Amino acid sequence: MRIKLMHSAKFILLLLVLYFPLFGHLDTLPIRLFDESRLAVNAYEMHRGGSWIVTSFEGEPDMWNTKPPLMIWLQVLFMKFIGVNELAIRLPAALAAFLICIFFLSFTARRFKDPWLGIISCIVLTSTVGYIHVHATRTGDYDSLLTLFTTLYPLLFFSFIETRETKYLYYTFICLTLSVLTKGIAGLLFVPILPLYTLYKRRVVAIIKDKHFYVGLGVFLFVSCGYYLLRESLNPGFI
């Protein structure tokens, strides 16, 4: 009983430690005059009845910020729940950073049977100034959400190769799709690693013969390419 309490206590303490850099005084600063303000306007206009596919700025299709709208969708969702304010704009980025920490804890506990590796990883990550700062996890920008998905899909693919459990392959394609819907081609940054690791582990033939690979790839192409084609049809000249 005492061991279980101590085990729970260290995770509760970690959550308290994570709260301050990720969520503490998150809405104190006004909206920053760079990408965050552009996204805030996109989200506000969408919230006021704009298109959920074609983002707008000053009532016109936004042809300056042409990234996919996943981050903006999340900001609009929070606006509907907590109102139009700084917190609604920034919570998606902060929660993305929090979810990375939760994933690290889960991944290292399963893979290495040692929770301390995950705990230390979380502390190092959330004490890194370049990550816990404006234009990252503490402002309403794309980068924190992008970091979440570009961290998840390589590690999930690694889990698939190592365990051969199909669910991890589907999780990989889901996160890869969400990564592209967050920041377009930047979401594909780590894709070259996947075939290289597959080749290293001598699993190329097995994956080529796996029908689940083609289902996942088909869903990824349908959603990611489908968004761009739909946006082009609604906003001619976008592509």
C-alpha cells in the first residue's frame, strides 16, 4: 500500500511541477504581434460564422497564412467553451505540450519499465527555454501542436516495428495526418526516418505485404490531399 502511495505521489508531484511552466499565468500577456495575432484573427472570424475550411482575415480569404486549420479549429472550440480571450487562443498549444509529457511517461514506462526516464524527460523538456516560451508552448502558434504530432508518429512507428501490433501502425498514420493538418509539409519532416528504420530492422517486405499499411496510407492521402483540393475548390488560386 505504501509503495503504491509513493508511486502515485511522484506522478502527482510531477503534474504540479508541469503546471507552472505550461499553464501558469498563460493569459497574462496580451496577444503577441506576430503569428499568434494572425491565428487569433483567423479563429475569431471563424468563430463569428466564417468558413471552417477557408480561413479569413478582415473578412477575406487569408492568402498570407495558408497553413491547414487544425490549430485554428481547436482555438475556435475553446472560444465556444471559455469565451474569446487569450486563454482560448493559447490553451491548444499548452495542452499539446502537456500531452507530449503524458506520452513520454506512458512510452518509457511500457518500453523501458522505468517511470523515472519519462519523469526526467518531462522535466528536461519543460525547463527548456526555447520550448517553454513565446512562439512555442505559451502562445497560440502552430509549433507546439506540430511538435506533439511529429514526436508521436516516429515513436508510434517505432512501437509498431518493435511489437508488430497493427494498432500502432494506425496510430502512426493518424498522427501523421494530424501533423499535416497542423502545418502542411512541415508535418512530414521526420517521414524519411520511417523507411530507413524499416530497412534497418529488415521489415520492408513484411510492411509491403501488410494490407493495414495501405489502409492507413489511403486514409492519410485522402484526408491530407483532400483538404488541399477542397480548399482550392472553395478558394480558387489557393494552391
